[in-house]
Amino acid sequence: MKRFSLCVLCVLLFSLAVGSQSILTADGLAAFVPPAATGGGGSDDLTGIGIRYVADDVSGTDGTAVSAWADSGGGGYNLAQATSGNKPVIRVSAVNSHRAVEFDGVNDFLSVSLVPPSALGTTTASAAFIVMKQAGTQNQNTALSTDNTTPINVFASYSDSLIYDNAGTSGSQRLSVSQPVGWDDAWHIIECHRSGTSMSILVDGVSIGTGSGNGVNFSQSGTFNLYIGSYLGVAVWFKGQIAEVRVYNGDKDSTSSSNIRGALKTTYGTP
């Protein structure tokens, strides 16, 4: 009996050592349960960040109209909205005691002009992370968009799909994938990558689709207008809340992406 107990104890200790969880079955033996994916165990990666908007940086009491959202990425690409009827509002304890900017899905948006393409990606590589919650089922919902001949767009909904445009729309450099189960009315991290012609979208660290574009380059000339909450400030309005937006000026490898995701999950308590 003592020998059996020691065996069970050894199994349990080994389970803890490798980072797994274990439970005792009816016969007293330990059954292993793989650990849940947490999104990374390393430090957050802000290297190469082009723009970053964190709702915790927006001041005001709950429900206050948001006229400005500062860029904490270091580039100074601060979002603004001067028209009172187009201003979103701040929610002070929206997700894990953190703030979020809430858009009404009618005409709210924030924008900034003269963003250089180098803040959004190289000719063939980029990565974007958005912490957001869509309000209900939306046929069309834009989290981020840019103008110029080779835009970057992230549609949180477009006919029940998630869409990532990098250097084009429609058939050029676009990835469209079905929304995952549980998308509506829940906080998620949407993650978009492009490296060469390869594109991918992940939600909460799980890949929901990959694809290959046709190799159109993301233009490095001129400047962009960037919009949060609308497609170019004229349509496809976002309805829901956004807690953080990051766009990197190049793609991130799996280790860096995992660390970024892990930091966001720790902060916002997302799945």
C-alpha cells in the first residue's frame, strides 16, 4: 500500500514539474490534463511597434465622449474626433477593471492623418493585435482601416467573416475566414499576420485561417489616414468596445507573438 501511494505521489510531482494539471481517477491513479494555452510565458514585446492605442490612457468618467486617443507607441500618431456627434465614449471598467472605448455602430470613429507606411509594416510584413468585443451580431463591423492605394483593414465582421487586408482588398492581398464560435458579445484578441505572401488570422491564440496573397507589396510611399471604428470614416461602423490596438512595422515570429498575446491576456483577462 505504501509503495502504491509513493507511485501516485511521484506521478503527481512529475505532473507539476512539467507544468501539467492532474486529477485522481476513481482507481486512485493520476490522469493527465494538458495545460490550457496561456499565450506565452515571456516578456511583452514592444520592439518594432508602429502604433499603439491603450484605452487606459483615455481620461474621463464613465460615458464621457472621447475626443482624443493618444498613441503610446512613440510615433505620436494621436487619434482625434472634433465632431461631437461622431465621438465614441469611454467605459471605465469594461474588461478586467481596464478601460475601453465604446463605439455606437452608427457614426462613431477616431482618426489620424499623415501616418507613414513604415509605422504600419514593411513592403511584405506586418502584424496587428486588437483587444475588442463586438456588440451582438453585426453584418459589417470595422475595427481598423486605412486609405491609400495599398490599405490595411481589419474587419471584425463582414458577412459573418473576419477579414484582414494588407496591401489590397478583395482578390489582391486579403484573407477572409469564418468567425469562430462565441465571437459575439465576448472579449477577444484578434491577431493578424502577413509575411511575404502568407497571411493568417488568430483569435485568442488559436489560428482560424491562413492563406496566400498574390504578393502585392504594401506601398512605402506617401502617407495614410488611419481610422478606428469605421471604414475610412464614412461607412461600416464598429459597434462594440476596443481596449487596445497594436500595429507592428513587421511580422512577429511565433515566440514574440506568444509573448505579446500572453501579456494582453494577463492584462485583460481574455481567454
